[in-house]
Amino acid sequence: MKKKLVTTLLGASLLLAACGGEKAAEKPVAEAETIKIGAIGPLTGGVAIYGISATNGLKLAVDEINANGGILGKQIELNLLDEKGDSTEAVNAYNKLVDWGMVALIGDITSKPSVAVAEVAAQDGIPMITPTGTQLNITEAGSNVFRVCFTDPYQGEVLAKFTKDKLAAKTVAIISNNSSDYSDGVANAFAKEAEAQGIQVVAREGYSDGDKDFKAQLTKIAQQNPDVLFVPDYYEQDGLIAIQAREVGIKSVIVGPDGWDGVVKTVDPSSYAAIEDVFFANHYSTKDSNEKVQNFIKNYKEKYNDEPSAFSALSYDAAYILKAAIEKAGSTDKEAVAKAIKEIEFDGITGHLTFDEKNNPVKGITIIKIVNGDYTFDSVISK
């Protein structure tokens, strides 16, 4: 912020010298010709698949908005920075975007960097929408911080209810990543709600980031023969655990949260049997017949030659939520925009959305079932 102040003072001094003192100093500042929106995501590193998919959805939305006249008659100027999946890099990227002059932020993508960025965005009052950060405390940073996705505890609770109501499970086992706030957060909420639903948690095992061999933990679980195995992590670990679970003889139905989205790409077709009939929570289904959803999928495929993930859809919705909020506010004033986001009622690719008192979305959860290496629609449920 000091650098910005020095630059501003230097610019003012030069303007006075060139144009004649007080008269020039009284000249009003020209209104911005574009609407500067900042974006942060992991475009390289271990979780880049999420960052690229998410920001592709964002870029598609921005291109559409600009092609249709922009916002308040102005074009969006999008500045997207790579934070490599690191919280410190994310805060550094945020500060660069502040110096650049962003009026709102879409990002971050994964939970830990989102928490770090939310803390500084709250201090500055800049409207921030994380499309995909599920950790509960992200939006607790300030009244200007929002999310489009559901939270870790919410999906854990809903999945426990699904396990009871749809799968009629009496026993479950849980294997989760003890190094991940995301994995632990979903696991804890699932376990608590499962017990409240009368389901017995017969085993709970853990592992750490970077682990590739889970057979010791899975062998212990196999001895309990649970009806359901709950695996709350991101797709790369999920795929490995599912394959190894089947190798040690676990026949349980596997259930997981939204981190499973993308797992099919990481599993060789010869191993599809390991992920057959897995159920996981998601934010939308590509099999949804809604015209808006199908147009989004068509346009995304044409632009990127790839299938849009839930991360793509959530980021796409985030851009349109911000557009609607700025138009409702009638300006890019940060307080007015944050207030407009809070009051919005929005129908997007990921469903109908309003915000609760903690700036979390009130929306349904789509349950996806993997069949023959394809993501099929199962149902939409809520708490």
C-alpha cells in the first residue's frame, strides 16, 4: 500500500508541474474505462487441474459478458494470477491485484489459500467471491467475503443423510487425510451426522499428504466389512484409495465429497471397476437437461475442447453473480457491491442460490454416480 501511495503522490507532483499548479490539482480524476476484476488460482503445481478448470469457466463467462456489452456499458478487464497452490503466493498475488486497481476478486480456488486471501480482503473491504473454497471459516473473515460452493460441513452432513436414506447403511468406515483441513472437515461432519442418523462408525483411519500406499489402513477397514467406505479427499488420492480398497477385498459402497470430481481422468480404464458405483457430492451434473446448463457445456467444449468440471461451472456462476451485483449497485463502489451480492437471488449453472447470514449459499447438492467411467446423475438433495 505504501508503494501505491508513493506512486500516486509522484503522479500528482508531475501533473502539477506540467499543468500549472492548483488548477491542475483540482481537475477531477477520469472515470475508469474498464471494470478491473482480479482472479487468483493454482495454474501450476499439484492442484493445477482445479485451478485451470475453474479459471477456464471464469474466462468463458467474462468473454460472454464482454461480447454482450460488458457491465454498466464497460468491458471487464480480467487479471488472472497463478498462486501455485500456496497461501503465501496467494496473498502476494492479491496484493499485486490491489496495486493494479481491482474492484472485486474472484478466487481463490482451494480452501487454504482462500482463507489466507479472505483475511486481507476483509481488511480492505474488497468484494471477494471464492467459487470453490469449501472450508467453513473462509466467509467468516468479513461481510464482503462470499462463496458459490457449499461448505465442507454441509456436504459432510448431507452425505451422511444420503448414506442413511438412500443406501440404507448401518455401518461406515472413514479414511481421511490428516494433513488436509478439507478432508478432515468433511470427515468430521460426516462422522458426527452419521452417528446422529444411527449409523455406526466401525473404523476411522488417517494418512498424510504425499502418501501413496494406503493398504495398511484399508486392511484394518476390510476386517470390519462396513456397508459404506467414506473417502473425503481430492481426486488423485481418491482414485488410489479406491483401487487399493478393492485390492484388499473391500466391497463396500464408496461415498465421497466434491473432491472426487475429476477422478475418472486419473484412473486407467483398466481400473474403472474400482470406482464403479461410487457416489459423490457435486455442484451440478453435465447430464442436466436444463437449456442454460447445456449451452454452457457446449460453449465450454467449443472453447477448450474439454468437459467442464463443477469447478468450471462454479467459477462461471461467480462471474455472473458479480456482474449482477455491480449492475444492481449501479457502480463498483465496494460497499455497495458487497451489499448487492448479499441480497442477490441467482439462477445459475449450479442451481438456484441465495446467501445466508454467513455469506454461504443456500442450495441443493447434486449426487453423482460413476458408471462405466462416466459421471451419471443420481439425485439432488438438501439437508
